[in-house]
Amino acid sequence: MATKQQSAPSAAASLEERERLAALQASIGVALIEAATLPEMLRRCAESIVGVLDAAFARVWTLSEDGLMLELRASAGMYQRIDGTHSRVPVGQFKIGKIAKDRTPVLTNAVIGDPQIHDQEWAAREGLVAFAGHPLLVDDRLVGVMALFSRNPLPAATLNSLAVVANAVALGIERKTSEQALISRNAELLRIQNELESRVHERTAELELQIAERKRFEDSLRELTSRLLQLQDEERRRIARELHDSAGQLLAALSMNISKLNRVLQQSNPELHETTSDSMALIEQLSTEIRTLSYLLHPPLLDESGLASALSWYTDGLSTRSKISVDLQVAADLGRLHPDLETAIFRIVQECLTNIHRHSGSPTAAIRIARENGDVRVEVADQGGGLVAGKSRENLKSRAGVGLRGMHERVRQLGGTLEICDNHPGTRVIAVLPFVARSEESA
């Protein structure tokens, strides 16, 4: 009968202990799930220990990154500040540090007189009787320590209660630490990304500025080149007109005077008559060369009769002077073009034939001019050396000098395209220009 009476309180105590353990697990489980940050999670865990285990206060320390120091992260009960005397405890010192070093839980109901409780006066004043502490381990790796002080003796089962929740708290610390590290890493990556984007934007702005400056320079250069070509054409017209009107007339007057003198000297001085005859021949030759030079500078046929007549006259003269056989084919339906277009085509053909004569070594040249899909297509081909290996178009530009660049600029001004390619053998130049007919205003 006595045995049954003794076992009844024991069973009741065991049931109460299980209920308390279940309540502690549940409270800490909620804290681990709901807490947004590590400090909040550990604070709520410490509050659960105080509330469920009836402790005077409870605390949780985490291990520093260098593994040498325990840092107080949460405190609940009679002490809630975390910046006091034991906010940083070296591993191996005091009761907390020893638990961390030995990785062994500790429970004592004799706080007064415990040599590891260095402030005995404080313990007596606060009426502290018991202490329990437990290391926080993840796969045998220390992450912290949790401990409590109580004004009442603690049953041995308290360590069991702490052991049950220690693993969950340790995993919670590990998870929150990893999350915080991830957040910090993401923040650092975001900072680096923003910094890189800022640098990219700055560099892009610099490049855009450089591109804009280069474009302004190129536009200015094109404008200057265009103006130079215009001035060149105007100067050619002026010089051609002066050679024809002024020098040509002076030579004609000189020829008439020499002719009169020649007739007078025919009877009176045969020797001087022969000299004047030679002078007349020289004057005639000079007049022919000046007339040819004038026409080359600006052929009057280009204005009077059109592109076909001007090119026919020019190619005939070139063939006579250079012995290059030139095959000129101008489509019959080409008609009269805008003066600027006719001048541009004439200068392109002139430059191509000049390059053939000077550089190609080709005995022949073929010129084709026709309308094609709303454009005028100009092709000039030879059978010379061509674009041989090792000589790029840049080499060709360098060799041909300003003339070829002038061709490109004339074509660009009129909105056309210029292509220089191998002809196998020889070289082919193809210019495609928008067709613009001659109007009354442009005539």
C-alpha cells in the first residue's frame, strides 16, 4: 500500500516534466520558425526557457568567427541587456567558457560556493541557487552556449530538457547565420553589381561622348571635303574658262601677228622666215595643248551635249595619248542627268582611267553606264594587276591618294555606293548613284 502511495507522486512528477518539456519544445519551435532575425530568435528562445523552466534569467552566446570568444546575443528574465560584463566570454574561462571548451553540459544547485562563479556576493544578493548550461553543437562543431540561473534548485531532468532543445537552437543558429551570410553576400553582390553598372554607365557615357566627338569630326571632315570638291570643280571651270578665253585669244592674236611677219619675211629674209614658220608651228601646238588642258579641267561638252559626248571625247583623247584601248558603252536611254550627277560620273570615270594609266599596266579599259532600278550604275574595269594578295583596299587608297577618296566623297554626297573589287584579272570599280534627271532649273 505504501509503495503505491510513493509511486503516485513520482508518476505525477514524470508527467509534469514531460508536459514541461513538450511546452518548451513547442515554444522554442515557434520561435525558430517565426523569428525573422538571429537576435530575435535567440531572445524568444531565452524567454521560453525562463518562462517554462521558471529560471531567474537565461542567456544565449554564439561563437565568434575566430572561434576564440563567446558573444552574448540574447538575455531574458531579470537581465535583458546584452552589453554587460559577460557580453564577451573567452572560450575556456568562467563557467560559460569552460562549457564551450569541454563541450559538456553542467548543472549545479550550489551556486554559492562554486569557485567558477566568481561574483559570490552578487549570487547571494540575488538569491541565486542553481545553474545549468549546455553547449550548442552542430555535427560536433561548437556554435554557442545557452545557460540559465534559478532561485530554486533544478532537478537533474533540467539538463535533459536543455539537451532536447539545444540541438534545435544550434541548428537555428546555423540556419540564421547562413541566411544572414547569404543576405550579406547578396547585398555585397548587389553593391558590386551596382558599382559595375555605374562604371559601365560612366564608360558608356564616355564612349558615347567619344563617338559623338568622332562623328562631329567626321561630319566636319566630310563637309570640308565636300566644300573642297565644290571649290575644286569651280576652280577647274574658272581656269578652263580663262585658258580658253584669255590665253587662247592671246595665242590667236600672237599667231596672227607672227603670220603677218612670216609673209613679209618670206621674200626679204628667208632665214627669219623659217624661224617665224617654226614659231607659228609652236604656237599652234601650244594652242592645242592649252585647249586640251582646258577641256580636261572642265569639258564644255559636259554642259553643252551631256555625259555621253563628254566621255566619248575624253576617252578618245586618252586612247590617243596613252595607247590604252577604251571601250565606252553608255545606255541610249540614259538621257541628260542633273549637272551634279553628270559631273560626279565624269570625274569618277576620269579618276579610274587615270589610275589605270598610272598604276594598272592594263592595255584595255571597259566603261559601262546604264540605268538600273531607279539608279545609275557605273562600271569601270581593266585587265591589269588587280588587288593582288597582300594589298588591301587601304593600300589601294594610299596608292591612289586623294583621287580615290574624292571618288568616295562624291558618291557619298549623292547618296550612292562605291565598290572596288577584283576582276580576275584586273580591277573593277562599281558606283551606284540615285538617278536624278536634268531639270530646267538645273540646266
